[in-house]
Amino acid sequence: MPIFRKWAQVATLLACAASASADPVLVSVNQTAGTLQSLNEVNGFLTTGEHMAGIRVTAFFASGADARTWVSGAAGSGFGGVTGSGWSLTLEGDSINNYWTLSNSSTNSPILSLLIEGMPGGIVFDVVGDQEVSTGSALGAAFYDVQACEVDGDCPPPPLAQGAAGLEVNAIFSDRTLLQGFDYSDTPFDLYSNLTLSFGDTGLVGDFSFVADTDNARFGKPNPGQVPEPASLALLGLSLLCAGGAARRRR
């Protein structure tokens, strides 16, 4: 697809975002090294819900945890998800253009936090949106796509998320994942295996949608010579969102 058509699609999505009405969501986004993981290769960057079979999703309630394994939809549907007791997490289409949707129908049992573990399904989260870092990963998005804002300079405030008014969400990407043979000495770390969402003191009842880009990857054994010292990256953003379509990265 010609580049100008891609930019036109992004501009259209941003226009929809600016015109749509939605409740404000207060979101903070962080990354932490956690347990370092290793990749042999990144082998797909337009990852859809259909391509995530096997990832583990755990919802935490005051009464305990409910862990489920991601199931893919019909071939070609781009759909996948998990369904627990009164809650679900789904994604239809690729993760750079579409929202993940977390739903909790139980008014008496709010979700306190949610853990998505990508490694069992060969999935990593790509959090860097303004450059390709690890070979084959293309551009990413961690609740906010810087690249999209640079297209027309008038985009909704980050992060890209939707939910009930006053909902507080803390997103933490953890378990930094390194591509074997790649030199990260002069680049940001872009890939993480896990994403944890925490929903403040009140927890989540109802729906919450968010953008978090993923790539398909083949995990390998850790390479001790490539492991950096653990360090937490700076806080990326804290803002209110007027939600709309998710911004598309340039491939």
C-alpha cells in the first residue's frame, strides 16, 4: 500500500477519535525489567486476536484469581479471547489498529487487576512507537502511539484507552524480552512478555478498552552476554482520553 494511503487512514482514525464522545480514563504507563526473557526471532508484527492462542490471562478479584488460556476464533476471523466467570478479554483484528476489550458483568465483584502473559502463546508486547528497535518488530504502541500524533499534529491526548468516568488504570509492561544477537546499547528496550493492568481502589466493573501492540515471536534460551542490568524506564504518560479509533503505525 502506498505510504500516502497509510497516512490518510491514520488521519481518518484520529479524526474519529477527536469527534467521538467518551468518558475520561486516568491511565499511567510504566515498564520494568522483571524477569529477562530471550527471543530467537520476531516473526510477525501484524498480530491479531487469532494469532494469540496459548497466552495466559488472569483476572484478580478480592475473592481470588481466575486464570484462562486464550482461544483463537475461526481461521481468517482475526478474533480471539478468553472467557471467565462473568468476565472476558477479547481482541478482533490486529493489535495496532484495534482495541482489546475487557468486560466484567459482575457488579458485586470488580476486577482489581489483570495479568496477560504472552510467552506461552509466542507473543510479546512492543512498546516503542516512533522507531523499529528489535529486528522484525516494526513500530509498536504502548497505550499511546507517538507516530500517529506526528501525522497531523492534532491527536487525542494519550493514552489510547476507554472506560467509565473516573476509572484509574495503571499499566505495567514487564519481563523485558531481548532478541538474541541484537545490540541494545544505543536503543530503547521495546519488547516485553507481560502486561499487568491495575484498576485502582474501586476495581473494574463494566468495560475497559485499550490499545497495546503485540508481535509474534519465537522464544529461546537466555543469553547471559546480552542481559543488561535491570532498570525501570521513566513514566510515559498520565492524561485523560477522549476516545476514538486507534492510530495506525507506519509499516
